[in-house]
Amino acid sequence: MLSENNLAKFIELIQSYNKGEWVYPGVLIRKLGISQSQAYKVLDALKRLGLLEVNYELYCHECGQFKGPIFETFGGIPDELDCEYCGERLDPLDNSIVIYKMISD
Ligand SMILES: [Zn+2]
């Protein structure tokens, strides 16, 4: 789990999100200097507490761009989508990343 210092920073950071805003694991990793697995563990714990829900966004590995919109379920991602920046075919399995939506005030 997180060190006490990181936990305090994490709580401060998570409280800065408003309801309906998306929490990107990468932001926590950068701001807290924690590992990806640590970030997903704490975010998952908040999900279980009913503070966050899981959403999906598509990310193009070819050109490093995110492609909107954000999908509420994995099944809601279309099978056939091309990156609007470089034209690469995006596959929901390979190109979706998990983000979290704040659902509590
Ligand atoms: Zn692309």
C-alpha cells in the first residue's frame, strides 16, 4: 500500500476532483511517484467504496493520442474504430485504458 506521506497526498488529490470528473491513473502515478499497480490498487479500493466507477478510454499506441469519447462499459466500445490522428485501427482489447469517474460529491 501507500506510505503515510503518499496517502495524505493521495487523499488531498482525490478530494480535488468534483463529481463527474475523470481520474486518470497516470496523473496519480506522476503526482505521487507511485507505481502503476499501487495506483490501480488504491483506485480500485475507492471503487469498492462507491466513490469511483470504472470507465474506458481509447488510446492509440501508434501516435500516443487519446481518442474520445469515454465509454461507460467495455462492451460499449465499437469494434471498429480508427485513430483520428494517424488512421491506425484501434482494437478495444489492445487500445482501451481504464480510467475512473468520480461519482461522489
Ligand atoms: Zn494514432
